Amino acid sequence: MSFNFASIGRPNVGKSTLFNRLVGQKLALVDDTPGVTRDRREGQGKLGDLEFTLIDTAGLDEGPKGSLTARMQEQTETAIALADALMFVIDARAGLTPNDRGFADFARRASKPVVLVANKSEGKHGEVGAMESYALGLGEPIQISAEHGEGLSDLYDALRDIMPEPVYDDEEIEGDEADDEIISDEDLAQRPIRVAIVGRPNAGKSTMINHLLGEERLLTSPEAGTTRDSISVDIVYKNREFRVFDTAGLRRRSRIEAKLEKLSVADALRAVRFAEVVVLMMDSQNKFEEQDLRIADLIEREGRALVIAVNKWDLMEKKANLVTALREDVDHLLPQVRGVPIVAVSGMMGDGIDRLMSSIEQAYLIWNRRVPTAALNRWFEQAIDTNPPPAVSGRRLKLNYVTQTKARPPSFVVFCSRADAVPQSYLRYLVNSLRQFFDLPGTPVRITLREKANPFAHKRRRPN
């Protein structure tokens, strides 16, 4: 069973930098602006031979009841309740503040082991601030620099003293043969589907995920931009596992000015690239705006499976054929992902959730699909007979054969005589025909042209 540490402290003391250092990835956004972290984030930390779950939290701060600041503190309190021990982080360069002293009392009341971490301890100023921290009554401070990786051996000793001794099974001691095991397609299908929820600010992404979880796991607010960095949560829905990434709202590049927002957008784009299925969430009151179409095009270019969710459907005036009209709009505006699943939902009320999760799972299966070779050849012959490739410069193009090179997304290579002469319009015809023939709605389909080698090219011409 994993041992859980919650990293707590006032804003801007370096908790997220320490989190990134211990999990070995830049998962949490880091900036000099206080209060960057808002939701709690979990990651698998490792230090030497110690492995544990680390929970990064928002900076402890006070605010009026019901305010965003107060709800951020509630998230931190939840993290403390889930933790087996706490890392209380202070800024050694700044020295002790009244907030540090107040929150030290807060940490003691949790009645859990506490490791006092004096971050930013490099240099003389850091040394003085670390010495001050003895006054907190939380034991000897561990002096580190999370940014530069200094003092981690001392942190290792402190964590090891708190964590229980690991228990090994006989099978674990025997070796790492399992690392080389080939994973079957059936096993792959049982792995969690990685899903990123993206869209413009205030489309209701966090509200939707909270409904799926059945708890207020992610902060929500009428104010656009509440979510700043991508937070992953594990969800089991009807016996199927999903790892869902909530992301910051994506605005037009021309409107992105603040450094922090640029970091948030970059983090959201990384979530798209990491995902297998991406849900593009739109507000039913302002759907299919230019930015929505740009995001959909980005997802297609990244080769991710796409599902479109039109949120806040409960606010729409009930009219006949509204969903049919949505279908027509999507196919007209996004021909590159023709047939993409589109689901009307209400994250607040829970309407349409079953259809959305079913669409995600179906999109994932299509994205992983491999086409049988015999069926692929039948389609290829039929497509060319129905619409032969055009003649270019008086010479007809010859398409020889096709093969599927990979799935995720379905990708094919067509061998032909003159690859550079095949018009893009004919390539689009092949993509649309293949998508329709093999029922591949919505998923990106890749067809690459490659010239077939000339078997006589190596022979020299005979002299006249």
C-alpha cells in the first residue's frame, strides 16, 4: 500500500518545485506569482529507494467562507486528511512569517508525522532562515534547494525514518523478468483510457469531472480561468477505468498575455498530446466559435481520438431536432473528422453522462482499430475503380497497393508511381472513402504516399 505525503505551506515557498523534483517530471506549474497551484495534485514520488505518493497542495491562506481562497484551503485540508505524513515547507530566504507560525499550529493539530522542509536554503540568507524555523517546534529543519537539487540526501533520511519498512513478496525478489513481458491487446484494452477534457474558459470542464467523481474534487467558479494546470484524476465508470485530465481553458493566442496563462495553456497542450481520447467541451450558449474549431483541428493534427461535448444543455430552449442540427453543423464545420461523436450534456445536472462515457470508449476502440489486410485490399480496388486517379501532365498515375502501418490513429501507406504528383483532393477522397468503408467516424485517418521502387533502376541503359 502506498505511503502518502502531503506537501503544505504558505503560497510561493516552492512546494510545486519540490513536487516536480520528487516525481521526476514537470507536472506542476511553477511561477514566481503566489497562488499558482489551486487544486491538489498527486504524483508518484521517488527518492533513492523510497517510493511514495506525493500530494501537492495550494498554499495555505485565509479567505471569506465560500470564496475561491477558502475552497482552495478546503482542498488542502482534504489532502492532509488523506495523507499519512506531512511535508511542511517554508521559504528559508524569507525567514519565518506570522502565517508560517499559524500554519505550523495547523500542521500539529493534524496529529500526523511532520517533516519540516526549509526550502531555498542555498546561500547565507537561507542558512539564517533555516535556523529561525526551529522556533516552529516541528523538529530539525531539513535544508534543501528544490530548484537546484541540494540537500535531498538529508530529506531522504527524514522520510525514511517516517515511512514503514517495505514488505517484499518472493516474486518481487526473484528479479525483473516481468519488465520484458509482451502485453496483449486484451490486456491493453483493460488499461485506463487517458482522456483530456479541453475547451475554452468556463465551458464547465471541472464541473463535469466533479459530477463523474461524485465529489467537489476540482475547484469550480463562475470566473473564467479557475483551473490553471492540468490535474489528473482516476475514475471508474461502469467497471471501466479512465484517467481524466482537467485542463485550463484555451483562449486565442492573441488574447494570451500573462506569463502564467501561457504556462497554463502549454500545460493543457501537453495533456492533449499525452491523452488517447480528447473531449472538446463547448458551451451550448456559444458553440462552434472560431476557437472551438481551432482546438478541434489541433486535436486532429495531434492524432488523438476526438469526442465533442456540448455542455450546459439544460439551459437550451427545448426544440425538436436540435441534436440533428448539431450533427449537421459538426460535419459541415469539421470535415476532417467527419462523423465525430457529439453528445449534449449537462455537467451540473448529470444529463448525457452515460452517452458521453460510451462515446469516449467507442472512440478509443476505433482509434486502436487495425483493418484486416484482405478487406483493405478489397476497399482499395473498389475505391480506384469507382474514382480512378487523375492524369497529370498527360500521364495517368498508378496506385499499386496499400498497407496499414499502425493504429493509434489508423495509419496507412499507399505505394504509387509518382507520389508528389497525386493531388491533395484525391488523397482526401481516399481518406473519406476509407473512413466510410471501415466505419471510422471522427478518428484521425492518416494516408501517406510512397513511391514504389523501380526494379530496373539499377540497370544501365545500353549505348546506342
